[in-house]
Amino acid sequence: MRVLFFASAIALVVGATCARAETMHMHSAGGPTPQSLAASAKVPSTSAFINTAAAANQFEIASSRLALLKTFNPKIRAFAAKMVEDHTLIGTNFVAAFGKADTGITPPPGIGNDLGAIMAKLRNTYGPVFEAEYVAAQTKGHQAAVGLFAGYAKGGANPVMKAFAKATLPTIEMHLAMCYELASALKK
């Protein structure tokens, strides 16, 4: 069940990420590079890291499962399948690390209001509008996640969760690069 928590703190990171994006190196698809996001990341509290990571991971899985049901675009379907696979593993690793971390923190259940609103919007859109909204949500979410994980990997207070963040960061950076490639492909 703890895989189901990754959401409300992502909104905080997304806002900060978007504000910083103006001054960062930009990816050829128009967004900040994973490296520039990681380099400028601030260290979140352990509570913010755990709560955000849990909710965001649940959102990644749920929104990608929805994409597998709602689109026939082979590129989006392949991306969504990869997100379900990788984020299921990330969730398993998160639960294992969290169980060893002895933080005293209990993440709230669900994905929170902000990510819940994005899911509701995705559920109510179809066709090219859904595809564009899904890719935009994935891109923003992965930008925020790179900042969150990079920040905690740099200076997180809990050594077990810090090791988890450091081990997971390359996968999330790869996902962000995939988001940019997918966004670029949709524009063609």
C-alpha cells in the first residue's frame, strides 16, 4: 500500500522547478535538462521527500495505466508500459527502503488533491487531447521528481532514504529524457 503515496509534495517541487526552468539549460525539446534540474535541486526534508515520492509514484503508475486504456498511439503506449514497469519497481524499492529507514513518518494515503485533479482531467479527456495532457503531466512530474530525488540524494538526512534516492535518480532522469522525446514526437 505504501506505493500509493507519491503526490502532494510533488506540487511544491513542480512549482519550484517551473520557476527555475527559465534560468536553466534547456533540452532540445524545450524543457530543462535532467542534469540542470539535478544541479539546482534543493534538499527537501525527509518528510517532504517520502510523502512526495510516494504520491508521485502512485500517480505515475495510475496515469500510465490509464494511458494504456485510452490511447492507441504506439509511442505513448510503449512509454506508458515502461512507466508502469519502472515505477512498480521503484515503488517496491521505496517500500523496502522505507521499511528499513525508521523515520517515524507515515505517508498519507492516496495521491493528494493536486495529482488527483490531474487524474480527473485525464479521465475526462480523449484522443489527441488526452495524449497531450498525459505527456505534459508526465513531463512536469518527472521534472519535479528529478529535482526531488537529486536534492535528497545530495543531502537527505536519512541515510537509507538517501541511498534509495541516489539509486533511483538515474531511472527518473532517463524517464524525463523519454518524456522530452515523446513530446517532440507528438509535435511532428
